[in-house]
Amino acid sequence: MAAIKGYRRCAPGTQPPYLHPPYVSSAKRAPIARLIHLPHTLTEITGPVFGTEFCDVKASDLTRQHVGEPLGERIIVSGRVMDEDERPLRDTLIEIWQANSAGRYLHSNDQHNAPLDPNFTGCGHTLTDSEGRYRFVTIRPGEYPWTNTQNAWRAAHIHMSVFGPAFATRLVTQMFFPGDPLIPFDPIFNCTADEAARNRLISKFDWDTTIPLEALGYRFDIVLSGRESTPIEDNSHSHGARK
Amino acid sequence: MTLQATTWQTVGPFFSIGLSRLYRDNLAAPCAAGERVNISGRILDGDAKPVPDGIIEIWQANSYGKYAHPEDVQDKPIEKEFSGFGRIATDIDGMFRFSTIKPGRVPGPDGPDGKPTLQAPHLAISILTRGLLRRLVTRMYFPGDPANTEDFVLGLVEEPRRQTLIAKKIEAPQGSLDWNVVLQGANETVFFAL
């Protein structure tokens, strides 16, 4: 077996810690023991491949999944999925989910006293094209209250799940909207120490993708771990970990 | 490197809206070669309470030890119907259940003598729950497999914590395994930094 080229580890502070006390639910679910450094093997540099057979082309338009149109402000969310070396990641599955324009999810556990919209499920998916581009048509989700602390509100966001080329590149994140006054108070948004890293979760308003008389455009690029430039020399046996 | 990987955020409590389409608790079609195994367990939090709003994602090789992925260039059979991907949500009791085939051995890093090694059969696992700001990565190994003693990843973990990575046999029905994921506390599962 030829030497394995692993994926890069995240830079310190650019990913959330597991324990983040302002996000109350993390208190009992964050591991306490130190994570064990795992050298990447064939297991980690491979991962599930989702082709067009997993994709319904209509699923990228969340405004046309029902008889009528959903209420709310129609928007275009688009961008590119790339690795850290700006290489486009093609044919990558993106799954999204979100609240409706009133800030209510179509989910039995969402008890927020806001109306459901019979014309909005809040679920979509697509594959990136040959240049790593994706595009969704949806409505702007509403902000909503939650029970984290007294008078807690989530900033408006769209959940995004991306696989990328390998088990090591898996990403689930949330996209936010520029100018949202709740962003400075959102403990989930603010869980990442590195300010530049967390601000990259805020999409950019974009004239180029705005459709006149139809929908505002927001751009959100997604970056997955890049490839190590040299094969892994990390040889666990020489570390003598087994005692 | 000019860019930095995007920051993780929690899946939150409502992930089923977007992720249930690819829920898959049977990873292997009846025609898949290999030993069928039924695996069940619970995700538990730091108070040993069940986590009813979690998901586990599985990535595994087929019974020949071949991943259905272009970077696996081993000369071993690929099975069209076996993608190696599973995704299971926990139920109200924090339980997950899935059925698959025991994977074969896949290559590990070269040993100290420069010779190629094989890893013991294992499943790569991502844990995603409300309250987890990013995924937890772990592995599940198979009880009683002689290859476990020479697996380099298990070798990275001291006893007794190594045992958290190895499922337990259940007497009946045959081929059933039990494997719990403890997010925090005394019996905390071993999690890996990728």
C-alpha cells in the first residue's frame, strides 16, 4: 500500500470546543477526556460517495415543494465548496434544513408559538457542479426563541451538512445572515474562539446572484480540510503507545 | 494553503428535517458477502441519561476489506450494492440499531519494520447530537477478533478505555452486538481527533 496522504488538522481556535458553557446543552454532552490523535489511514481518507442517484434535482428549490408558495422573503443561497487550497470539490452532497419565515421548524419537538407554513418543509439538498458550485432557492428563515437561558434567541440561520471527499472532511455547520442583530448574542455562533473563523459563517449579500424583482442573493462559500502535501510519516508503532 | 476549513456548528435538535432522507439502518443488501451483524446500543450523556436527539453515521469497508471509494486502489472486489454508509437517529430512549456485514481488514500504516500492516475490522463512526458543537469521531471494533491485539489504533488507547471501542456479544439472537456511546464521565467512550 502506497503511503497515505492525510487531511490537514484544523488551526487552533478555528473550530468550536466541545464544552462551551454559554451553550448549556454542551455541559453534559462534551467529552472530558483528551481526544486521541488519530493518524489518517485508508479509513479516514475515504468516505461515502453520493452520486446523482441520491439527488432529486427539484430538491434545491425549497419554494416549490408544495402546491403553493411559502410565505416569507424569497432568497438565493449559493456559493462554492472548496478545499483549503481553493480546489473546487465537485459532486459533493450538501443537505440543508431550516425554520420557516416565522421561525418555526416542521418538527414535533419545536414548540415555538409561531405558525407552521403548509407550503414549506424547510429541507433541501443538491450536488455541487464541476466547479464546486451549489445553489438553493429558499426563503429567509426567521429568528426564534429557545430555552438555553431566559430570553434566548437564535440568530437566523440555515443548517448545512457537507460530506466532501473523505470521512475526514465531514462538516455540519450553520449559515448566518449579514446584519442580524442577534449574532453577537448567539452562543452557538460565538462558540468558536477565532473571530475571523466564526465571521466566515456569515453569508454575504450578493448583487450578482440577486434576481431583479424576484429574490435577494446571499453567497456562502464552504471550505473543507485540505490535503497534506506530503504522505504521512506518522508511524504509530514507533510511538510505542501499546504498553 | 490559502483558505481555512469552515467552522463546525451543532446539528441542533431538528436535524431530522434535513438528514432523515438518508437515514440508513441496513447497510448491506441481502446479496452482500460476509458475516451479517446486528448492532444496537445507546448514546448516553454525562448523567448516564439517554440522548434522544442524536445521530450516528457509519463508514466501513465491505467484507473483503475494500472501501467503495476511488482512493481505495486495492485489488479487491467492490460490491455495487454496498456503499459502506449508514446513518441512524437515536430514538426516545437514546437507542440506535443497525444491520450490516462485518468489514474485512483494511491497510494500516507500515509497521516499524517497514512492512505493510492490516487494521482489525472496524467501523468509523461520527456522532452528531444537539449539544455537540462539532462531531465526535470514534470507532467500533468486533469482540473476539484476533486482529484486535495487533490493531494500531486500538494500540493508541490504554486499557481499560480501549474496551469502550469494542462491541459486546449478545447471546441471542446470534450475530447481535451491543455497543454504547458514552459522551462523558466514568465510562466515557474513546473519541479521536482527526
